[in-house]
Amino acid sequence: MGGARSRPAVRIACAQLAPVLGDAAGNAARAWEAIEAAAAQGAGVVVLPELALSGYVFESLEEARSLATPAAALDAWSRPGVVVVGGFCELGADGRLFNSAAVVDGSGVRAVYRKVHLWEREPSWFTPGDAPPPVVETEYGRVAVMVCFDLFFGEWVRVAALAGAQVLCVPGNWPSAPRPAGERPMQLLRAMVAAEAGGMAVATCDRCGAERGAKWAGASGVAGPGGELLAAAPGPEPALVIADVELRDTGPPWRAARRTELYGPLLDR
């Protein structure tokens, strides 16, 4: 499994923010300030949380719709020399709502991913996506995206890895949960395993703060393609988590060892 070629290191920043439910203008300002702060520290890839522009704990479909925006509006994240991946409440052309994430570079929106695996009450507001994680060729490498709960599904992470992703960006709203003293949040452990298993870096960007009784873990971090945790947020407070990552050019090192002829029963269940 050794011998994988690397490309020059890319600086990845996860901007752990505390969006305010319903404060669209304030959330947009916080997101842009985070992008600028990360760029000022040399970041080439900046990841923002899930639903960074709206907040998360909606009380009704009408409330969610009032905070939705078309994907084209994410051109506002465009900045030369920076690839931004962040979550937003998407208003589709047909009027449906999606829990989405956009990949934006200096030319504007490059791709939009719609969350496939919806969590708890999310089906009350959102239509699930039905397309695989996009893998976008950028000046910093091949960047893929999925959203929060999608990372729970190893099969879905494998789709991105097999499509050639070098960095998997995961905007999230990871709920806070009890854990043993000194232990990392489970979400970071999941990211580390996904990175090692996929031979790609994994950057998870959580939110923080409290919203209508919900609290978040502040589980933002960057795992290298060997699974090592390179940087993590110190806790559930606003933070800019930055790591320099050497990306692999050769793809998943285990590709040749796969026994796809045996996987049918798993995929059928």
C-alpha cells in the first residue's frame, strides 16, 4: 500500500461557524468573513458548515422555504485562488427544497450536490438528492463533496474515492453527544477512517452554538489520506481549523485488491 505519489501540499481550512437561524444577511457576512480569513492564511480550499446560510432547526416547511436560495446565488462565494465548499438550503427550479452543498471557485459555482441520506426530520423539508458526489477538477486537485449524514454510509464514501477524489469535503451539522473523557467526537473518527479507507483527505466542517434546543459537537477537522488527523477544532466554539495536506495522485491504493464479484449480496440489501 506504499509508494503512492503525492502532489504539492494544499492548505485546507474548515471554518467552524455559528449560523443564526433566519439571519440570512448575517450568516452570509459570517461566511464571507471566514472565507477571507482563511484565504489570508493561505488556504486554497475552504469548507463551510451544512446549511451555513440559513440555520438548521426549522419549524415548518414555510420557514425553510423563506430561507432557501437558488444555487446560482452561491457565486457570491467566488474568490480568485480559493475553492469554497459549503452548505445551503437550495430552492430548486421546480420549487422543491434540497439540503445542498456547492463547490465554488474563482469562476463561480462549479457543482452542486444534494444530500442523499436525510437525517431525522429533514425529510419534512427536503427532497433527497439522487446523484453521486461530484468530483471537481480544481487547481488544488480533485475535490468531492457530500453532506453530514452521508459520511455514515461507507458505500457512498467509496463512490467518491473510486471516482478519483483527492479531497472529500463534508459540510456538517454534527449533533453533540456524550463521549468518554479525552475521546474525540465520533464524527472525527469517522472522517479518519473514511480518509484511510479511501486514500483521500477528508475535511469535515461542523457548526457550533445552540439553536432551538439543539447543540452541535464542533467536530471540525482535517484527516490526511493516510487517516491521520492533521487538525481539529478545540471544541464547540467558532474556529478556523487549518492543515497542510499532501494529496495522493494515484487513487485508492486498494483498488486492485477489490473482489467486486463477491459484493452483490451487500449491494442488494
